[in-house]
Amino acid sequence: MMDNTALILIIIGAINWGLIGLFGFDAVGALFGGQMSIISRIIYTLVGIAGLWSITILFKDKVPKHAH
């Protein structure tokens, strides 16, 4: 559950950064009242936490459960 939530937030962050890089458009800021609005800052923080959480995915055991 946490991995999927983190992945969704990371995708949102990646799309937002892509929009900033390509067009100078911050979708999160535009949708939620600017970069410094409390809602935007919460979203930015959650995306950052999701990025940190995803580091744990790199170290998870990748052996399939059905393997002997």
C-alpha cells in the first residue's frame, strides 16, 4: 500500500517537474494557489517523503514468492 501511494506521488512530482522544465508551468502551484500556499507545500512535502520512501524499494527482496 505504501509503495503504491509513494509511486503515485512520485509520478505526480515527475509530471510536475516535467511541466516546469518544458514550459515553466508549475501545475501543483497553479491548481492549489501558488507555490507558497499551504496545500501546495503539503503536496510538495508529500512528494518529497514519497521519494525518500522509494529508496526502501531499492533494497527490498526481489525474489518472487512462488520461487523455491
